[in-house]
Amino acid sequence: MLGLLGALLVAGALVGGFAARSVMARINRINALADHVAEGQLDARLPGPRSDDEFGLLETHVQAMLDRIRNLNRATYRLSDIIAHELRTPLNRMLQKLGWIEGQDNLTAELKTEMRQAICMFDPLLDISRAEAGQGTGGGLVPVDLSVVTTEMWELYQPLAEDKGLLAGATIDPGLGVLSDRNLIAQMLANLLDNAIKWCTAGDRHLMRVADTGPGLPGAMRGEAFARFVRAERDRALPGHGLGLALVRAIAARHGAQLSMPGGSGFTLEILWPRLQQSG
């Protein structure tokens, strides 16, 4: 009886292990599909035939849901393309006809400005549709030096930032080759830099940076560097109580300043101080 019981336990363990591996394999199969979809690959599908059990039914529902989402997205993209194409043409014609109106220069000038703004809105809509239409296909992409494109765009926008009184800087590593559409990369950078310059206010805060060339903080300590009595094991033999950075944080908070610790060699601490607003 003991032998039979042992055999049953071994058999049960083998069957349970096989069943668990089978279930996990089916779950991992669906999780892999979910990962592809999360990366933007809406055309991703589960390979191979589906079984007749509950997992097969779940896969069928997931596939149908993805088909529906893909079709809705395509319909949305087509609709935006149609709207942009169909409305831009009559607006351009109306803009030309406004030049024929005489005696109401101020009114026609205002109308022309508003119509040009509306026409300009359609260009990014078309660009978005074109970019999304080629997403994940790799078609039309060629080797591009990302460093060169970024440098050119930075040189174009840096004077605008300086004219606004911003302290602007860029660190661009050389020789960064990518497979891309050069025009789209330039357009993306133009939007990002223009947005940054538009919304960044000159002189909101004063930056104080203190850096040294020492060993820096251990990686495990970065999350609790400003806590009280926290010291690295290597520093136990040195005098101190682990209260220095805690005091720094308290003083900074008292003045409404923000602390940050950029990465890199050594130890670097940055403090953003609120700027004193001059009256009058």
C-alpha cells in the first residue's frame, strides 16, 4: 500500500507538472501577443491553429477584438485623411477669392489669417496619418546619421531659445546611425524644440550645481540618500552621522527649492532655487 501510495503521488506530481507547464505555455502565448500589441503592432496575431477548449475560445475572442480595433483605427485614419484633403482645397480657393474683395482690407486680412491657421492644421493631420500608416513596416526607411540631423535642428532652434533669454544646451554623441525617414525625424525634433521654447519661461529658477570627482553614492543608496542616519558601509570608519544630506533637503524645502541628483561619475547635487520676482 505504501508503494502504491508513493506511485500515485509521483504520478500525480508528474501529471500536475505537465498540466501546469501546458497552462503556462498557453498563457505565455497570449501574453506575448499582448506585448506585441502594446508596442503598437495591431496586426500581430497568434500563430498556429486554436484548440477547442477554453483557451482556444479566449484566443478567438482576442483575435476578433484585435481585428475590430485595427479596422476602427484604419477607418479613423481614412476619415482624417478625407477631412484634411477635402477641406484644405476649398479653403485655399476661398483664401484666393478673398483677395478680390475691395474696400474691407481689415476684415479680409483677419479672415485670411484665420483661414491660413485652419489650413496649417491639416498639414500635421496628414503627416500623422502618413507616419502611422507606415508604422512597423520599415518601408521607405534608409540609414540616417541621427547625430547630424539633431545637430542641424539644434543649431536652427538654439538662437530662438537664446532670444527668449533661455540658457539652452545640447549634448549630442557623434555617429548615431539609425534606420529612419530623415524628414520625419527633423519634423519631430522641430515640434519638440518649438514646444520646449514656447513653454519654458526664462529665469524661473536659479540652478546651483555642486559636483565632485569622488566615488559617488552606491546605487542602492540613491533612493534613501536624503534620509537621516543613512551612510554607506564603506564610510562607517569615517567621522559623521549621516545627517548632512538630510539637512540639505530640509533647508532646500524651507526655501521652496528642488533637489535632484543627476547620474554620472562622482557625486552631483543640483538645487533649483525659486527666482526672486522684482517688483515694479
